[in-house]
Amino acid sequence: MGGSTEYSAEIAELLGRVRRRPVADWPWRPGEEVPGQLPVKQCWGWLFAPDGRVLTLVNPRDGAVGLPGGSLEPQDGGDPAAALAREAAEEAQAVIAAPRYLGYLYDRVGAANGGRECARVRMAAALCSVGPTRPDSASGRHYRRLLVAPGLAVELLGWGAPGVRQAWAAVRAAVDRLGVPAVANEAIEELPADGCEVFPRPTG
């Protein structure tokens, strides 16, 4: 594992088509519990490998990059961690463990809640394994699964300074709970299409 940024010509071509999303004006509330009157509508996760890299999903059709996660569904029972585990499995065929709450984004205009204010939760977790790649059952999107350093993830996501603060909160939680290094491996790696083990399942 080297310290320089390394990637194949295929990944370079994929990254050259990345479409960064406009930065949303959602204030970041690190470490704060969601107020009781504010509904939680989404949960996305910073999913860590043992070397400190995180999973990003790239849609090769339009270049959109995201973290695993999505909207809470009735089967999640109102639990953001359950929603994250389900969405990670659907989008990335991923198994996660040891989720830790990081905070939430306050969506004042309620883009995910029919025009009413809501919260978008962020969590950090261990990326234990991924299975054979397949299209997301909900959207039909077939994501490419890249492990990248958290700082590069912020760049690919297009989240700007608020994203940097969010990433640092995730890194601190992962260092504390999962024992990952504070400075991640900077190589860019695509996880194999037939799946692999990533992180021994943490305890606790």
C-alpha cells in the first residue's frame, strides 16, 4: 500500500466523466441529536476499509458520485442505521458493521420531505464485504464501487467545505471505533465485480 495516488487507465477514464453535484445549502449539525419534531428522511454512510479509505459509488452512465445510503422506508422502522444497511446492500451489495451516528444535515426546504423541513443523517461504519455487483433493485443503476481516501471522496462528491467537516467527523469516529489510520491510503481501487472481503467484522 503506497502513499501516492494510483489508479488504472480505466479508472482514470471513469473519473474523467465524474459529474459533481451542486453544493446543497444544508447546515451540518455534528454530534447533535435530531430534534424530536424533525423527521429523519435519509441516511448516508461513510463506509471504511481497514486502511482508512471509504466506499464511493459512481454511476458510469451519468458520472454521478455518491455515498451509499438513501431514504428511510417503512421496513426500516424509523432506524437510520437499518436504512443505511439496507441501502448499502441494495446499491453496493455491501455488508456493514459498527455504525456510528455522526450528526445530521438540516434540510430547511424539505427537498426529501414534500417541501417540509427534515433531517438527513450521516453515519460512519465498517465496510465488511461486498458481493457480486448487480443493478440497484430500486433505481436500476449499476454502480462502480471505488475505495478512495475521504478527502478525495469529498472532491468527487462536490460537497466543498461542509463536506470536509463531515469527512473529518467520519474519520475521527472510524479511528476511534474501528482503529483505521487517521491518514488513509491514497490509492484509488475498484472493488472486484465478483465481490470480496474488506474489513474483518468488528466487535461491539
